[in-house]
Amino acid sequence: MAKLIINANEIITLRGSDKGPRTKEAMSELAILENSCVLIDQDHIAAVGTLEELQQDYSHLLEQAEVIDAAGKIVMPGLVDCHTHLVHGGTRENEFNMRLNGASYMEIMNAGGGIHSTAKSTRNASFEELYDKAYRHLNEFLKYGVTTVEAKSGYGLDWEHEKKQLEVAKKLQDTHAVDVISTFMGAHAVPREFKGREDEFVDIIIHEMLPKVAEEKLAEFNDVFCEKGVFTPEQSRKILEAGKQYGLTPKIHADEIEPYEGSELAAEVGAISAEHLLVASDEGIRRMAEAGTIGVLLPGTAFFLRAPFARGRLMIDCGVPIAISTDFNPGSSPTISLPFIMNLACMNMGLTLEEVLTASTINAAYAINRGHLIGSLEPGKKADILILNVSNYKQLQYYYGMNHTHMVLKNGEIVVKDAVLQ
């Protein structure tokens, strides 16, 4: 059944050329419409414009359309969370307390905590336990207006349990309203049983895991944690280049803890995105801009680890297309509130109100190769739409720490109303 959204104070369409992610000044161009409507035909957007314009070409749809009154509210694309570790076992609140008492992230990880702790919990969890937990988290994402998430593996660190994570994500894609886009991240950490034999584990990823991921079509992307004490730039290059041979698009956790040439490597291997970038070098930023590599910034991680924030303002000014994400995970960013992450990006990374909207919609969509389908309100795109209880887009970050969601439409169906799942 067709639906017609009317009376919105503002419709933030983010329409553009759709030749790729937005950069520099284009990140501030929201293409806002007033006195306009959004017409939905089944699961896609049929038209956006004034009622008079729509009546000229779509009278057959308007006659039987369900009317949604957005008076006093704003309408925008559904949010896209392009970097999460959705499927995992356990929690790590004890490590949070350790950090408050002075321990560093890498100290905890090297002592057997961190990723290793979550890997143990994930290995011990059943498929059903992982699925039920992730399903509940997706419900929370949806209530905050997120209609698409990327989900990385990386808490199995052997094929049996990496596959389990990826198969959970695949089932979630089939059963939950939120779209789940999978990334293989077997190179999230070196298992403790391979300490001193790191290159052997790299070979297992390349020759055993990657072929199976591709054969069983369990992921679209291949990610690696390029960090001192984890995977070296050379090891990371081998893993990412091998993934490309199997049709997996490279992503990279880059320059999070120490400058380690991760951003430079992202540009070199043609990664769709480099993620974290808290301490990315000037040269790395320059190369990313030249290559068109999307910088996925994760201000929640810097906030939770009490680390320096990435230089988002500089990156945008240098021409890097920027996206932002929660980095939802049990250790360094246990939050599903992308709106709060947007506020952190404004307050601590120098992004403007307009830029964070672009970074969490159309640019985030491009970071998972979905910019042609979602991220803006344009005819032909999926009807993933967010209606918010604010009168203009500037209030979204002004009233911080709140859930402004009134209604969420996913594929043209109302899945959240008055912040309650339908």
C-alpha cells in the first residue's frame, strides 16, 4: 500500500549527484524541502515534492495512499551505522572499571582481556544465545532510528566461531527489520595460542578462512586491525590483498592507538574505508583524500577510552569523505545511540550540524557500498525513513542525549511509532 507523509516542517532529503560520498562543502548540503511530501510506493520512494507536483504524476497512488501526518516534525533518511561489532558474547564492565583506575586498553588486552576476553565469551556462547542477544540490540538500534547496520565478525578468531558469528549476522539479515551488512574480521586479534607464531595465523586467515567466507557468501567486506601489537602494516596488506582476490572489499581499523601507517595502507590497497583514525598522520589523511577512501570516525570509542578524538575537521577540510558510527562493541564503545555519537562528533571533532547528518546517512551508506540504495530521500531508493519529534534539524544536536524518534519506516513499513516497536 502506498503511503504519503505530509505537513513536515522540514524534509531533509540529502539528494545529490550520487556519484559517490560527499566531501568538503558538499557535506553541508542537506537539500531541505518545506511545504513538501514524501510518497512511498510499497518498499521504495516514488516521489518527493509538493502535493501539487505529486498530483500531476502520481494521482493513482495518492487516491489510495495511507496518510502519515508529520506536522511539527522533521523527516529524514533512516540512520546508517556503518561500523559495529553487533554479534558477540559477554560484557566487559570490569575492564571499564580497570581503565577508570588507570589501566590502558592495550595493557588490558595484552593481559588477556579486551578482544581476547570477548573471543572467549563468544566461543562459549551458542548460536541461539548470540542470535537472541544481537536481535535485542537491533531492536534498540531501530528505536534510535537506525535502519541499516554493518556487523563485523572478529570475536571467534578461528574458523568455527568466525563462521558462527557470520551465520548469526546472516540470519539476522533474513529475520530482523534492520538490514545487516556483514564484514569478515578474522584479523581482529592474534589468538593467544598463536603468540610468537603471528605469521602462521595470517596464513590461516589467507589460505583457510578467506576462501570459505567467499565460497559460503558470508560477507562482503574484509577488515583487519592494523595496530602495533596486533597486525603489522605488511601483515595487514597481505590479508587485505588476499581478500580482494576472493571478491571481498577491503576495510581497515587504522591508526587507533598509535600512528602505524594504517591510513596510508588504506589508500594503497583501495580500501572503501579506514576506520577509527584517532591518530592518523597528515600524510595518511592526504592519501585518503586522494584515493577517495571514506574515513569512518568513531567518537564513542575515543569518549569511552578517554583518548584523543580523531581530527574530523581537518579531514573534511582536506577532502576526506567522512562517515560516523557507534562502533558498538562490548569493550570500547558499548552504545547503540547513534544520535549521541553525532553529538560527540559535533562537540569533539569539529563537525557541523549539517556534516554529522551527511556522515550518518549518505556517507555511511557509501562506506558499506549502499549509497545507491539508501542514505537519502530520492525516487527509486528504499523507503527507509525517520520522522523526528523536533521542529528543525538544528534541534537534533541542541537537545542532546535524547531519543527524538517519533516514527521509523523500513522498506515502506512502519516499524517504530512513538518510539515503540510495532
